[in-house]
Amino acid sequence: MNTPTSDDWGKVHAKAWQDPEFKALLESNPREAMDAYCEEQGKPPFDKIVLLGGKPDDALDHLLHEAHQAPPACC
């Protein structure tokens, strides 16, 4: 399976920051944008990419709350 590496994601983010047209394509049609990235890099198209929505406003607070909870009591 051909999946994006951390290096690929770094390059995709950098390209989106530098190229407004690529950023717009990435936001409107991520599959097409990733296929274009692969072609540009000389890679076969990725079999699977994961799309994540925006971070909820309270995400950080929720993570901090979960991280600071005491472990469950045991017998």
C-alpha cells in the first residue's frame, strides 16, 4: 500500500503555505491535490489518505483534562 509519509505531509503543508492555488485545491478536492503532489514528486498515487476536519474549539482543554485525570481505582 502506498501511503503518505511524514516527509510527504511536510512537503504538502509547505506547498499549501507557499502556493495559494494548491491550498485551494487541497481544501476543495484533497484527492486531486494529493494526486497532483504525487505526480510532481514522481510517486505513484496514494492508495489512501485521511481527511481530518477542523479542530474543535475545546480540543486542547479536553486533552489536558483527560491527561490529568487520576487512573481508575483498583481492588
